[in-house]
Amino acid sequence: MLDIAAIRTQFPILGREIYGKPLIYLDNAATSQHPQCVIERIADSYCRVNANVHRGVHTLSQEATNAHENARKRVQRFINARHSHEIIFTRGTTEAINLVAHSFGEAFLHDGDEVIVTTMEHHSNIVPWQLLQSRKDIKLRVIPINERGELDMEVFRNLFTERTRLVSVMHASNVLGTINPIEEIIACAHAHGVPVLIDGAQGVPHLAVDVQRLDADFYVFSAHKVYGPTGIGVLYGKEKWLDAMPPYQGGGEMIAQVSFERTTFNELPYKFEAGTPDYVGTAAFATALDWIEATGFEAMKAHEDDLLQYATQRLYEIDGMRILGTADHKTPVISFLVDNIHHYDMGMLLDKLGIAVRTGHHCAQPLMHTLGIEGTVRASFAVYNTREEIDAFVAAVNRVSNMLR
């Protein structure tokens, strides 16, 4: 059992008031808050260890380099990658997918080739492939969903052709909360000789991820959704793929030798990390992962699952409540609408009551079109949320609904 009250004291922002009300932060699928230890690590890095990493012979540079590379090893352990050089630091999930779309796409995709995605994808796993379409005449094949927000796996199995080159799917939906059967997806794709990219932005915060057990070819996620800083993300890629892919960007750090005649590229992981990295962010990310381990990942997951079940039960007490996404296996995310009340109006009035939720299409407009709606209100939970906050949230939704009906 977790001491949630004690955990909450580690998050300074939770002491804020919004419009004179205690902040109830239910926008964790967009970004989680930071424990004090992460904030202190950022401050300490700037105050004591701030120097550019790699190649520096002085003490500060050596210390900063060690912290940066130790963070890489920390991420490797967190997702159980085979090698630390299979961990590429990016600015986030979006850049990681763009890196694969550009680099893997240049190396392995040709006119007429196909990439399989899903109806529920975030724009960051649609637009990069469409950009590739503008350079190469590739095609997107889309896995549909059923009325519960689950993938139609029978259709998926029939989407493969001799031109299928990649499957790129999210681990869990940022809108529906649906946890996709990625083990089955990966096994099916590999049976066809097709590699798989998993968007783990919503998976890593709530699910234990072992990339070797999954046999994922690529797995991407962001630090800021797992209690770490913004501006840092991870691309895990199997060594065989990363070795075969050309660099995504050129500049310092990613080179071995440069002349005006030719350039040779650095070894992994540096081939894909052009320029000065966010070494402060990587160090703070490692601290966030340490904090998760010390708190207890499985206990955190159990608490979040309890919040999801409790909030779902309470929300259904409200007349006119419609929850989008009712899969058996979900992350702690609830997207909903009440009667014909606009999601923006609901979100604005909840904010006046101190409750932070997300409204809109959640960067998933194709999914919204499939559902026949423009957007939803989304509440998403983290370890520091409580049943008492959910009670206050449900009461506020009911109050706003009665005002706007």
C-alpha cells in the first residue's frame, strides 16, 4: 500500500490553488508533474555540473558526461534493452517517430510500399508517414476499431501484403485508454517478416515494458509523461536496424571524420544524436526513473487502476454520461461527453472549480471522425491522485452539466 498523502507532499505544484480552489490535476496523459527530487536534480545540474558533454577534458565536462551516459544506462535497465547503445535520446516521442519515419523510410521503403497504422493513432504517428508519402509513394493501411475502442485484429491479420514494410502502432490510446495487444501484433508482423514500431508514450507510464520480451524492433516514449522533464524522449531500436539506418540529422557529435570531400559517421548511439544533447534533462530523467523504482511501479499501477475503476463507476452516476472507450484493458484515462454539452465549455467551467482536464481532439482527429464527434473531455490519473479528488471531480462535472443543460 502506498502512502499517497506522503507522495503528494513530494510534488510542490499540488499545493497550488486555482481560482481559490485546491488544484485537482487530471491532465496526466498530456504531462505528469515532477517530484521535488527531479526539480532538485535539474537545479543541481545547472548549479554544480553544467558543462557540455563528451570530448571535454575538464572536471565539469567529465561529470556531466558521466551523468548523461549513466542516464542512458538507466533507461536501458528500465525497459530492459540488450545494449545501452540501442537507447537514442530525442526531444520526445514525436521526434523519435519522425526519426524512424525519415531514416528507416529512406533506407527500406520504396514507391508502393505499405505501413500499417491504427485508427486510434496520435497525429505524431500519422503525419510523419504522410510526410514520407510526399517523398515516396508509400501507402498507409489502417486497422479499424470496434464499438468498445479495441482493434479489429482479424482485419489487421489480413492487411499484410508483399509490400508491407512496417507496422507502427501505439501501445495504449491517449484518448480511449485502450491497451493494445502489442505482443500479438508483434508476433503476427514478425511472422510476415515485418518490423514493428511501438509508440509507448501512454504505455511506459502505466505498464511494465520489457522490449526484449516484447521483441519490439522500435519502442519510443517521452520523459515528461513519467515524472521526468520536458524535452527528452527515447528511441529504442534493435541494433541491427539502427546500424542499417542513415543519420536523421547532421552536425556535431554524430560524425567520425569530416572533410570537404566526405564525412564518416559516428558509432551508435551518437550517429543519431547530432548537436549538444539536453544533458540536464537526461540526468533529471534518470532521477525520475529512480523515483519510480523507489516508490514501487507495481504499487503505483495498482493505485492508478483503482482510480480508473472508481472514477468510471462514479461518472456513470451522471445523467447523460457517455464514456468513449470501454475496453477491458485500459490505462487510467477516461474520455467522456455529457449530453450535447460542448467539451470546451465543460473544460472551461471545470477549470474555474480548480480542476484541470484536457478538452478537444487530443491530436487524434481521424479517431474523432470515426467516433462521429469533434472532441471529448479527458481526465487522466497519476499516482498522486486520490479518490477524494475523483469525488470532487464528479461533483463538479455534475454541477457543470446541470448548469449547461
